[in-house]
Amino acid sequence: MLEEHCNLIGGRKPNSALISRSITISGRRTSIRLEPGMWDGLNEICKREQLSINELCSLVNGCKSPRSSFTSTVRLFVLAYFRAAATEEGHVVAGHGGGGLKSVVEQMLIQ
């Protein structure tokens, strides 16, 4: 069952190439490079929250520390969003906690 966790990263190897996209943050055009799984996460958040990618990125940028990069802030935001949505019941249903996840990750890195 834990082998199915590859789907958590879109069925891709963790070292998938970064994808650059142009976005507008508070009226200013810029670009951001993220892993495909991060783009998937951002798009899912936008769909759930009924926001455009530009609106979401503008909101995230408002939370950014002056010492942090925007890209890093986006990654942390995506992680925080989905962690907040996680529940113990969801972990049980997904089969988490049996200790086998480490071997699944190691296998993904070998491929």
C-alpha cells in the first residue's frame, strides 16, 4: 500500500525538473520555478479556495519574511496548507504510520 505514496508527488521521481511560470504578484510580473508537484498543489489550493494563481501568490507574498525567498515561502505555504488539512483519520485511511514509508522513499530515489 505504501508504494502508492508515489502519487503524493504526482507519480514523479522527487528530482523532477523545475517548471518556470510567469505570475503577477500585486500587479507586478515575475516568474517562479517550482517542482511539478508544487504546481499541482498550488493549483489544487486555488481550486479549493476559488482563487486564481495570481491572487493566491499575492496573498502568500504578503506573508513572506524579508529574509526569505518568494519560492521558499510558496513551498512552505503549500506544505502548511495540506498539513492543516491532514487528520489522524486520514492518516489511518492512507495507511500511514506503519514504518514502511522510509523504504518507499528509498526505492523512489533508486529509480
